[in-house]
Amino acid sequence: MLQHTPGQGAQRALSILATKRKAERVKSSFSGAVLTDDGFVCHCVITDVSNSGMQLSLPKNTDLPEQFMIKTPAVSETMNVRKAWANGTIMGVVIETLVEE
């Protein structure tokens, strides 16, 4: 696996997801899979993309570690993310790195 540096990975993923719009936050509805080192956890929807990360909509009672991975068809690499905040089924994450498969 090839791992990009944090800044490079985050900027590339955000550029792809935000489709180069100039707005600070871009509404989206990309589907994604939440993964940990133990494997698949649940599906999610990426509802918002900003210059610092993403907002996820998760199933009720989803318990995630501070760091986990997101895989979406919108980006060929797996995104390593860090939990920034959570409010019910909505969670904000920061993209740390991208990992090429």
C-alpha cells in the first residue's frame, strides 16, 4: 500500500469530493463504507465536504473509535479519518491520509 502525506491526501480527497467548488462547505450525498482494522462496520452518507474534512450521517448507535477509515466510490483511495465531533447520528471527521489500494 502507498500512503500519501496528510496534507496531500486530504487536499486531493477534498478536491475530488468538492468538485472544485469555491464554497467552504459543499453539500453532498456520497455513499461510503466505514471500516476499522477489524473490517467493515457500517454504511454512511457523506453529507458535507469542507476544506478541513467531511460530515457523515451514520446509523443509530454506531460506536466508532477516534480513528477509522472511509471508502467511497467517489475516491479511489481509502481515507484514514479522525473523529472531530459527533451529535447523534451526525459526525464530523478530518481526513488524515489517503491509502492507495
